[in-house]
Amino acid sequence: MNKRTSHELPTAWHRTGTRIQLRDGSVFVRTEGDLGARTPVLLLHGFPTSCYDYARVWTRLAAHHPLVTLDFLGFGASDKPVHFSYSLLEQTDVLLQILARLGLTSVHLVAHDMSTSVASELCARRERGLLPIQLRSLTLANGGMLIDLTQLSTAQQILRRPVLGELFARTSSYPLFQHSMRSLFGTPELIDGAELRQLWELLVRADGKARLPQISSYLEERRRFQDRWIGAIQRLEDVPSMVLWGARDPIAVLAIGERLARLIPGARLRVLHELGHYPHLEDPGAFAAELLDFLAGLPA
């Protein structure tokens, strides 16, 4: 049983971050560098993990850019409140509140998995004149944004079902999590057991397993808001964009990345052929190299 309280920061990496209290809960935030000197890179995580996904790539990126990341409510070292919708619309509100608290007015946005839809919601608000920050660039990595092309895992399908999803979440175990995660990697040998164990500890912290069915509702939102979200990125003509994809992803398959690169005006497609759903975890060097090359080519 995870005995940590909801207010403990679980690792040394987390203890160099901080918490920001919002109305809906306490959000873990980590930054590095002078956020006021240059436009920071904002790194957004996916389901069911946390911003700790970026720990292996962090130092490489921080050598070149100020960085910001956070755990969405329900994930990692942030609070996991029972009475929260876990809609991506509300998660976007949480994100914007954090950026306002940090005094940020522009970001280079990098989104993985679930958060690619948060990125799309930011784009939708932008074209409606409702976004209080400037998007200097957009990078999308291995997200099942095109839900009809997404190959949902067995666990994802179960979590969407009433009652059965709650039972599955409550009884899930580390061996099952470890097996599921390794099936998502293109090169599983690059991830050791200690890293997977830490991802699991962050997931189960503060009764996190119980939130999984609520959080999984984002999959239905992808269908419900498809016109709003995919439509917005199709009209993103003035924001430099890159689609950065692990080709061996069994869920957000390469066909999604290829389609997105065609839909987003002027988008650059970069494929990491040996990697899977978590390219930044599997090969942080390759992931960082592609991202830094893209950012280096942007207008000053």
C-alpha cells in the first residue's frame, strides 16, 4: 500500500519543484531556468503517468531552454480530488491558471498522449480569441487525437465501462502495470524496472487508482469535441508545428502522426522508427535532438 500523504513530494526530482494551490486542488509544478529571459518550453504529460515522464530528457532540454511542466490534477504528485470532472476542458483551465501564476505570456508547447487534446483545446480557444498566452510553436507526440484510428488497449476499454472499470482500477497491480507499459515501448530493454516502479508509485499515490475511470472520460471527449479540436489544428496556419512520433506505438499508431502532419498547415513530421508510445522515456537523446533541432530553426 502506498503510505505517502497527498502533500509529500515523492522523489528528489519532485522536491526541486513546488506546489501551487488552486481552487480545485494542489498542482505540482516544476520549472528550470529564467522564465522571463526567453520563451519557455512547456512539457505536458499523458495518461496514466505524469510529468515525471520528462525526467530523463529534462537536463538535455534545460541546457538550451527554460522549462515548465506540471502534473495535471489526478496525476503524479498533484492532488487527486474525488469531486472534479477530469474533463480536458477543466484540465486546460488548470493549466492556464498555473501559467498565469507563473507570469507566462508565451510558450513553446510540447504535448504527449492525452495532453495532445489539451493542446488542441488551447488552439481552439486561440482561434476564438480566448487564449491569454501566445503559442510560439507546437509539438505533438504520440497522442490518439484521431480517435477512429486509435487502437485502445484492453485496459483503456475496460476503464470506460461503468462498474467494471472501477473494479479493474481498484484491483490493478504493479505486475499488470509493468506488463502494460512494456507492451507500449518499441525497445523495452531501454527502460529498467526501477523507472517503471517509480511511475507506478506516482500513479497509485493519494488513491490515484480510484481516479482512473473518471480520468478515462477524456477518450469520449475526443470523439465529442473532434470538430472543435481537430478543426482548430487544421486552421493553425501561423504557429510552427512538429509531429514527433514513435513509430512502434501500438495505441497511437503511426498512421495518426502521419495524418496529423497532413492536417496541420506546414507541420514537420519526424518519425523515431525504433521507439514506441513513450519516445521521451525510451530514448531521451533522440527525442531531445529532434525537439531542439525544431526549436533552433524557429524565428527569433
